[in-house]
Amino acid sequence: MAIKEDDPRRFLHPATIAKISRLDVRARQVVEGFLAGMHKSPLFGHSIEFVQHREYTPGDDIRHLDWKVWSKTDRFYIKQYEAETNLRCTLVVDVSESMHYGRGALNKYNYGCTIAACLAYLLLRQQDAVGAITFDADVRQIVPSRSQVTHIDAICNAMHVSTPRDKTDIERILRRVTETIPQRGMIVLISDFLVDRGPLLKGLEMLCQRRHDILVFHVLDDDEVTFPFTGATRFEGMEELPHLLCDPRALRDGYLEALEEYLIEVRRGCTRLGIDYQLVRTGDYLDAVLSKFLSHRLADRTTTVRSRGPV
């Protein structure tokens, strides 16, 4: 059955969901959550995973004394365990006018929203909390984090209502995102990033200062990457840019050189900040993009080694 363009759930492609449903999203860094779940918390609790001992101090709960250590050392030590916590993820999706460009099956807006919807589905399925922020020149929709599976409808509706428009003010948006999300968690940023690199990297640095685990999906249309145009072509300006009538063959080499320089700088900037960066094209199979990206994160998870204390 064909999915209508006015149906918000069109972003949940059944075939893609079926192919990636066995993958789990994991936070690579410790996160602050609010439910007992699958991810490491920086807070100590009383789960089953032992972390370390610490010396007993008056007022500690004596139920957590390690009597075996006392029998060997004649000193009191408290056993500490690492609490498990649900991941709190915020999907930050660009819905500006430039995202509306595309000549393939999916334009950048639909492709980016589909990435967000698929990740939301995976996270909610493993009982993590997911929220969403859509933006152009300003924030358009804010969906608070929830962990119920039915919350996927609110996320899809927010992206559906946010029709692409207006120019992107990326530094202003990322400052707002930084202020809106006080707790550490995962932030997935999805955009074509047709912005100046300086404000973009400055905004990403603000997020990193809050120690969020940041994933960036840089979505570009195939035309923007290959510039296949020939013959006299009229380029229609988006986001307040003027129209241009020209021979694209005269521009192609300079355009591709400038694009490559920009992509290298953005990728290097993300690497320097410890951000997972992925360039995707609207012609790429979405299930393959997500499977490769998430599998890479699973394989690249860091392990924190803590001192076990006296034994």
C-alpha cells in the first residue's frame, strides 16, 4: 500500500525498519538518564555490576559493607555498583528551505526525517527516551523526551508539520539546543549544513562542552555532490539567495573544489571535537547507511577501566 505524502508515518519505511531492527543504538559515552536501562550512568546505584570499593564513612548504609574484605583487612569498605540508565536522545532535524531540494525518490528533507524516524523507532524499542527539535532560522517544534513506543507518532508529527522554510541560523539554533538540554545524553544532528563553517563548528563546540554524545548526519543530494548539470541552466536561489542563469560547465570545477574543501574542514572539525560524522547522499540506501553507522559505533564503544579497590 502506498504511503500518502500527508501521512507523518511516511518517514517510517517498513523495508528499512525491517533491515535495521536487529541493531541497537548505544551511547559511546556515559549518559545521564532517568530509568533503569541499558546504558552506563555516571551515578552510582545498586545494580548487579560491581565497580569498586570505597572506605566506609559514618552514615553509609551498612547493608553494602563487604564483609569478605573486612575479614582480610580488618577495615570496613562499601561495595559500589554502576547504575544502569536509559539513554536520553534528542533528534535535531533541519527543516529549512534548502532541505526541500531533491530530484530523486527522496529529497533531503524526507531523507533526513526518515533517518530521524528510524533512529527514534530503534531507541524507543529498547525503552530509551527520545525527543525531537526541528529548526530553520529558529526552533519550530520541540518534542519532550519520552520512552513510550507510541511516542514515535509525536516525533513524526513534529517533522511533518515543520514544512521546510526560511534560512538556517545554525549557531543560534545550536546555542538554543545547548540551553534546552541540560543533562548529558545523545544528540543526533541531521542537516545539509549549507551554512558558514565557522558558526557551525562554534555551535558544535558548545554542545561538546556539555559532554553530549553527538552524531552528525550530513545529508546532501546527489546533484550537490556530483554537479551533473550541462547546458544553460537556471538555478533557483533558496534561503534568500538570488536566481542564477549560467553555463554550469564553467562553474563545475570551482564548485566541486570548494565543496571538497568545505567537507574536509567540517569532517576534521567533527573529528577534533570527538563527534561521529557521516556524510550521506539521498541516493544511498538508507538501511545500508544506518546499519554501517550503528555497527561502527557498536564496534567502537570505549571501555572505562575503573580501579577495583582492595580485594
